[in-house]
Amino acid sequence: MTLSQPNETAGPGDVADLTQMYDPTPSVTLKEKSTSRRNTRKRRKAPSPNCILDKKAVRKALDDRGIQVSPRHLEAFYQALHRQHYPDLPTFLENYDRHERKDYDNMPSVGPLKNSVSSKKNRNKLQLPKVLLQFLADPDNGFVTLTSRVAQQQKSADDSTTKLAVQLHDGQLVESVIMRYNNHNSSRASLCVSSQCGCAMGCTFCATGTMGLSGNLTSGEILEQIVHADRILAEEWEERCKENENMNKKHDKTYKDVPKLDLIRNVVFMGMGEPLDNYSNVVDACHALVNRTQWNLAHGRVTVSTVGLVSQIRKLTQELPEINLALSLHAPSQGKREAIVPTANRYPIESLIQALDEHMMAYLHKRKKREAAKSGNTTDTNMTTLSEYTAAERMKESTRRRAMIEYVMLEGDTSSIESAHQLGKLCENRHLVVNLIPYNQTDVKDKLKCPSWDHMQKFREIVASYGAFCTIRRTMGADIDSACGQLITLKQKQEEEEQEREKHAALKVPVRDIEDAVPTPSAANTNSTKAKTTSIGSARDLTPPADSTNDVVSNGHKENAASNDALDRWILPLSVATSVSAACFLAASTLYLKQSRRR
């Protein structure tokens, strides 16, 4: 999960693509057993109809109907769907038929695309089986292209950042953030996606952590966030083209062509939730992103952030060793980390750093293992000790994939000079990338602050002196409060305030009491039937009858004014009566005492 605004760092080369991302605030994991129990209680129902991007659900539906479709044909279907930019299924079938007839003139287009898969308009690579086309044409197949919608979007003043609130089929809201990097010659975009509805971790510095966990997202719901982002980018590209055309007509001059439309280029799992706590769906989504027939992203363009589920990290290393891994550390020692991350006591820092290191060296380890197996040296096929890798090997592997440490800068022990040296020693000789994230103020219980810029610079220099590539992220989108979870947290807060106001208004329905029983001067003079004096001793008169409630509410202000006038009239008589009663009580008491003495 993320707590802060999307940021950009001034790193060289591809490092910038990985560090200019939405702030990855720790997605703290629960203990495995308690996590399993919580997920059982908070399990969401599958969308009905389901998303066609959920391959497992599609495969299961086909098997339940007894429809045999080869994996090759299923991949061809998703490739055709991606080329059409994910229209609804009836439109897809209509366009697919036009592709078969080579009727390209009537095909819709969103403009020239950089994505090599989406830009081709040739004949379908592979004809889909008739049974699959019939399944897709069946309105009762239980699938639609998208099950969610963009409920709200906010754009920063410099147009670099757009925060999306995506409403799911059950009304839950998750956030995605588009980050644009435009210049005169080209443009590119990154997307921060969510993997869970809220978060169960409860980190004191994280806005999303205060929301609680409502359930996991399916792989289809994760991929739908990329579809929404691509459509927004396509609409913006069309608007720029129209503006350019209007400028040409107005000034009778040819302006520079609008850069080609670039779909989402980087995807980072740094939104709401702990990605590795929703492991299977996140991995399925990652496979779709790097699939050459769909988004066709390079493995280095996909980054998964985690607070440190060691077993799941090692599982991810075995299944997807090529993608980038970011560890949300936020403290250099076990004691300091447990103070700000509630579940840090489950996994020691040493095991987290080792798992991160193993992920970075996984490709080299596999290659050495294959070479040892070919040479027949079975003794070298075991896991190579991390200390056995040379500095040159580590440097080379760091260029293949990024193993990153994310460190939120909070004013206090975790950002002290001592902590900087401790963090540097953890990263020493490992060639890790350390991203220092300035804390962005969020509406959490603990009042936290970000250290000064000079202090963060000194912290960075100390960490970098140990050989780590350390950067401080430049905040993007601060003017739209783009801390992850903040939009939804504010929405929940507004709903709670609205409920409180409604409850307070309900309690304000006037209840008749002694003041309401006193006639107003105007009522006494005009003998109005609505203001007659009622019996103070009657309990039935203390509350209004049901049929007169509306009348009492509408005339509330007049009755209050009348009650104030009546109270002023009765102050003096009541004071006199009280004094007389007190005098009578004293006289009676005196006579009683005298009578008792005589006896």
C-alpha cells in the first residue's frame, strides 16, 4: 500500500522509470495464519458478471460448459481483444468479423500507438474456434469486458498526475494513479495499481492502513485499472490532436505533430493493499502484463512492492524472477521497524534483505545451476552462497532488474544519522537502489512530520557512501492530495459526518416540555387554539402526538421565541412562590422542634 504522493527522482537511465513512481508506503503483512483467517472473513464475492480479463474464471467457465479451447486459441482471443482496446464483447465480435473480411476502413482507432501489439491492423493472427465465438456471443455467458468504472478523477495543476477512484462491482473503491512524463519529442506514462480493497495492516503512518481490509481484487479487476488508464490517455491524445489541428487552421501554419500515443509503459503494484498478500491474483496480472500478446511490457517495467512476506518473496523469485521487487523497509533495525510497522516482528530484517538479494541474483543463480548441471558437477547445483558473488557480478545483475528498498522519511529515530549508517551497512556491497520517500501528511491518528530537506540530503549522502544508489524522490501531484487511500478515506469521513448530522437532526425533533406548556402573549390575546395552556402534570402532554410532529417542526422557531417570553413572565411569580414555600417550611420546622421539647 502507499501512503504518499507520486514522486519522481533524478536517477539516470532506466532507474528513473522505477524511481519516478507513486510513493510506495509499506504494505505491512499480517502473520500468515491470521492473514488467512482475515481473508476468509473478508472474502469478496466474485463479480457477476465476471471480467473477461480473468483468465482462470474464463477457463473454468469453458470447462463447466464442456467447451474445449486450446491455450493457443485462448491467447489469440486475448491478443485480438487487446488490439481492439477492450470494447464490449458484442463490439469485439463485430470488429473481429471485419478483421476477417479485411474491412479496415470501418475499424475504430485511437490513433498511432507505440505498443507494437496494439498498433497492428492486419488480419487476425489466428482464427478463433466457432465454439469460442458462440460462447462470447452468448449474453448469458457470465462475462463482460469491464466490471468497474472510474467514479472520480483528480488531475494535478501541471497535468503530470491523475488520481483515479475506481468503483468495483460491489461498490468498493480502489485508487490508481497515472504519472505522465512528457517532453517535446516523446511521452510515456506509468501507473500505480491497487491489489486489495483497503488494507488490514493498520500502519500508524499509512492512510490506507486506517481503512481496514474489505477483500482482495481479482486479476481481472487489477487489469481493469490499466484499461481505464489507457482509455484516459487515449482521450487526452485525441484532445491534443484536435487542439493541434485547430491551431493549424487558425494560423494557417503547420505545427509540430503530436507525439504518438503511448500506452501505460510502467506498472507498479504500490497502490492500496499488500500485493503479496493477494499473491495468486497479482501474479496472474503480472503474467498478463508481460505477455507478448497483450500489454507486452518488459519484465523490468513491472514492479511489485511488499512490506516483507519472506515466503511469498521467495515464491515470486521462483515464478517471476525477471520482474522488479521493492521492499518497504522504513527502518534500519528490527526494534525501530517494529515501532512503526505492527507486523514487523514476524520477519527479521536480515531475512528480508537476504530474500531481496536472492531475488536480484536469481537469474545468475539459475544460469550457474544450468551450467553446473551440464558439466555434471552436482555439488555446485545447490544454492550459491550470496557472499560468493563478486562485485562485478552483482553490478551486472543490478542492471538486469532492480532490487529496491523504499524508506519513508519520518521525523524521529528512523531518520537519525545513526539510522543512516545502519541502513548503509545493510546495503553495503549489495548494489541495491534505496529510495528515500519524503513523508506526505495524511489524516492518520499519529501526527507525523517529514524531516527538513537538508537533513534528508545528509541522510542520503551517508547511505550512498556505503555503495548504494540512493535518491530522494521529488513529490508530484501534491496539489491534489494524492496520498494513496486519502480520497477514499475522505469519502468515508464525509459519509460518517453526514450520518452524524442526520442523527443529530433526528434528535432535534422538538419535545414538548414545561416551556411549551406556557401560552404565548399573542396566543393569550387572540385565544388561538394552537397555543392553549397544557397541564404540566400530564405525562401524555410532554411529547407531541404523531399527527402534529410536522407542525411542531415547522413552527419550531416561533415556539422557542414564545417560550422565552413566557419564561420571563413566570420568573418573578415562581421566585415569590419559592420564597413563600421556604418560609413556610422553616416556620413548620420551628414549631415542630418546640413541640418536641415540651414533651
